[in-house]
Amino acid sequence: MTKKDAAKKAAAHETATKKAKAKKKAKQQKQLAPALGPIGMMRWAWTQLTTMRTAMVLLMLLAVAAVPGSLFPQRNQDPQSVAQYIAEHEVAGPILDKLQLFDVFTSVWFSAIYLLLFVSLIGCVIPRARQHARATVRPPARTPVRLNRMPVNGVIELEANQGDSEEIAQTLRSILRKRRYRTSIEENKGQVSVAAERGYLREWGNLTFHVSLIGVLIAVAVGGLFGYNGQRIIVQGEGFTNTLIAYDQFSPGQRFKAENLQPFQLKLKDFKIQFDRQERADGKYGQPIDYEANLDVRHSPDAEWVTEKLKVNEPLRVAGTDIYLLGNGYAPMITVTDGEGNVAFSGPVVAQPQDPSYMSLVVLKVPDAKPTQLGFQGFFLPTTVMGENGVAYSGDPEALAPSLNLDSYYGDLGLETGAPQNVYVLKTEKMTQLNSRKLEAGGIVLGLNPQNREYKLPEGKGTIRFDGLKRFIGIEVHHDPGKPWLLGFSMLAVAGLLASLFIPRRRVWFKVSDPDEAGKRRIEYALLARGEDPRLQTEAEALVKAVSGRYTLAE
């Protein structure tokens, strides 16, 4: 056997021996490792849940989980949009609905993340608060034996005959106290030293920040449970009383009660729009630039009526409830007389704006008409302009030449089935068309001039008259009892975060030595910061300067 073969054999034997030892050691460790059991597993899970790392992961996960709430329509805010989305997406819509992506903030998975974050934060904060409370009353850390090992250290030499060690220590202590240090004087083997520490508010700021996060979660939960959100359209001259039946759409919290509604009243006096009348480079003209609604408000049944202004991004606060201006448009005043000569409908009809020129969709259902029910749908044009193709359009959003362009129907409106219907959609499956541009009778065109204000329907079905024009506004009423607390805890969280970021945590030690043969004394000092502190050297220079102001330093 050659030397080379012998070396290979020895290396292989050594490798096999190491593997055998490692395998034996792993087997022994596996045999010695105790089983956690149910209680041990619960303790381990609690330990993992209450770590700050887990809390931060849950906080990020909560932010990610809230993203679908802005991507998909939410049922509690706009159920019609949810129904339309599901109808348009026959495959994906039902799947997304089962995943609760249309009810994100009340879904099981979002609530689970929310509750886990809540528990994690409490589990993090309580033990840390106890530890820091004990550290706050505990004396500063004892003076190390070797101060020259600290990141910032030095020696101050004093001239002779400037007091004994106790007097000098008391002077150093007063200097540190003026700079907001907690201090203690120690004596070890006849050598006097001063220990000091400051920056306890840094940790209290950190704890305040996390406690405030818990408060924010509680405030949001309270708002979601006991608050409500509703929408209502108010026509000029009409009013609104804060009751359940007065809302067009209402989304209550899970613990909301009808008696919690604040009994206030609103009445729309007038609505003003300021239009941009300057020709712009992009060709846009007549764009709305400001909205203002004047409302008569009564804050309680016993209060007097007062006039308030409501503008976009300037909500009105009434009885602890925020009222927002969502939209606006025109409401033509229409009177419909049926085939028997009776007034079947008379009043404003809300027209839904479809474009910046306020060309608006009009739908009118007249179930009281006799002998058959009547229905109308078409468009309202604020400023009627006739196009080259013979089709009218609105040339300006202001009502300079208003007109109604309608088709009419008679038959069964389908309202007697009891199923809810969209007031802005006319179902014509069981109706016969009377007027249309495609029919011989033509469409209905009404204006405010006496010549074309009224139209007689074909087949003796009655008449329709354009009486006038009003404005309407759409408001959102939002009540969140947790909102003031949310603001307070948010501000407290910011204050705590600033404290934890900008208040330095520092330790300082002074060690006073015995006088030498010439009577001079050496004062060793050292500073230590918790974390990065670029101003630590500046603090050391300030302390040395303060000492030099009290004593004469040796040259």
C-alpha cells in the first residue's frame, strides 16, 4: 500500500468516525428532549404571540388585509355596487363573495388578525411595563471597575486642596442632577464614585406608543360596533329628520340601537355652485370649482333653527354626528295626470348626473295612475343644445335652457310583488311603450316655456307637465362614538414615538481617586449610551466644562 492510499484510507476512517459521533450525539439529544405536552405547547404559543416581532408582523398583515377593502366595493357602504359587480362577474363575483372580500372589515379573517394583534400588544406591553416600573425606582447601575473600557471616557485632574472625596462627589452629583440625571453615591474599598442615569422617558415613550396602539384598536372597534353610516338625498325646500325611515341607505354597527340616533333636523334652503368661466388650454369650460349648501339646522327638538353652511371637505358637526356633502344635481318638478284626469304624481324627481355637463338620468314611476300604471325614463339637460345629428345634449352645467327628453310606458311596474326595486331603474318587461324617437308618436320633449311645458300622452293615458326646477344634494351622515378617542390615542402614540426616538438613554460614572503626594486628585469619568447616540461625546464635554466651572483643573 502506497503512502497516498494510506492517507486516503485514514481520511475516510476519520470522516466515518465523525459522522458516527454526530449521529450518536443527535440520537442522544433526541432522546433527552422532553415532550412539551398540551400545556407546554400553549405556553410556547403564548410566548411566540406576545413577542414584539409577532406584533409587528400582525400589524403589517392587518394593513395588507385592508387593501381589498379599497379594491372591491363594500356591502355596508354601497350594496348596489356589490350586486352589480357580482352580476357582471358571474364566475369571480360569487367566489369573492364567499371569501368575504365585499365585507372585508367585518370578515372572519380580518377580525381574527385584529384580535390577535390586540392580544399580542397587550401581552407585549404588560410585562415590559412591569419591568420598566421596577427599573425606574431601581438605583443607577453600579460603577464599573475599569471605566477606560467605555466608549467615551477620560480623566479630570484637580489642583490640590479643593475638598475631600465626599465633598467632590456631592458636587458632581449636583452637576448631574441639574442635567436631569438620577444619581447615587457609592463607596467601594475607600474609593468614592457617583453613578447616574437618564432617559427613562425613552422607554416610557415606547410603552406609551404601544398602549396607544391598543387604544386605537379599541376606539376603532367601538366605532364599528356602536356607530352608523347613512345616505340621504335632500331636495331644495325639503327636510330630513334623523330617523331610520328617513334614510335612503343605512349601515348600522353590530351593536347599534335605533334609540341611539341623535334627534336633529335639517332643511335645504339653497345650493350654490361656482363654475369656472375661463377658457382653459385643455378645452374644458364651465367646470364646477366650489359647492356650498345652506342648511337650516335644529340640533335637538327643543333647539332653535340656525343656518349652517355645508361644503366639500368641510363637514357639518351636528349633535356629535358628522354630515358630509357627497353629491348634487337637479330635481325637475313634474306633474302627471292619469287617463281619468286625476293628478297621479306631483313633485320633484331626482335626476342622476351622468357627465360634467350635468346631463342627468331621469326615471319616474307613477303607480297610482289609472286605468294603468305609467312610467317615464330619459334625460334632463340643463342647457339644451341640438347637435348636427339631431340629438340634443347639454352644453353647460348651469340651467340656462333646461329640458326633459323622455320616453313613456304604461302597464305593470312590478311594484306589487313586494320585492325591492332600484328607484333609478325602470323595469319595462311588463310594460308597453307609448313614446320614443323610434315610434310614430316620437319622444317627449318638455321645457319651461309655456309652449312646450305640457305634453298629452297618446291613447288618452293622461298628461305630463314640467313645472319648474330645484337643486338637490346628497349627504352622508356618519356617527362614530370612538372618533374622539381615536384622535386622542393617535396623538398620544405620536408623542410616545417621538419620545422613544429623540430622548437619549445614557449612563454616566465619576470615580474620585485619593490625592497623590502633591495633593492633586484624579476624577475618572465614563459615559455609555443605550443604542446609537451621536451626541454622547458632546455630553461628555459639557460635563467636563461644568466640573471645570466648579474646580480649578491641574495644568
